Amino acid sequence: MAQAVEYDAIVLDVMFPGLDGFEVCRRLRADGVWSPVLMLTALTPSRTVTFRVSDEGAGFPPELLPHAFERFTRGDDAREGGGSGLRLALVGAIARAHGGSAHVAGSTVTLELPA
């Protein structure tokens, strides 16, 4: 499927018609492709556009969830790998500035904006 090229990352649409991102990911893994995969989707329920970004990591520790969108918040694993702890804070600020919201569950960050 994607064996001819080694990818730094693969972005897949969860809602792609016919062959959704989850099935493509299953096939890639079965073919031995282990590049990081980002699953994205945009939905329009109730005149809202929803973006979800997921990875296959362990997710956010439960004690971090209430603070995930605060500046300089980082999980213990992130401290070793660098990062400023500002990315999710920026996502939350952008969401609020546009009348939307952002939240996290497990290893999925959801951004909802008015359509």
C-alpha cells in the first residue's frame, strides 16, 4: 500500500467514503508500515465544525486533563522530550477567540468551532 516510500507521518481522514482512515491504518500496519498516523475528521453537527486529532499514544494522564489547556502544562513523558507546554494552550485560546471550544479525552484532542 505505502511501502515504496517511508513517511515521517501519515494523515488520514476518519470519514473518507468507501475506505475510512481506520481501515487504511489497519492495512498499513498489516503491511508493516509503522509511521506515526494522525486521524483527522471534520463534522458539521448543529452548524459546528469539529476537528479531532488522535494518536496511538497512551493519552493524557487523568490528573492532567483539567489543566491540559493551561499554559506550560506538560505530562511527565513530555518533559524528557522537550516542548514548552504551549501548544494546547494556543489551541484553547484560538477556539475561545472564535466562539468555540477545545477538549481532550484519552489521546484525542477535539476542537469545535461555529460553522
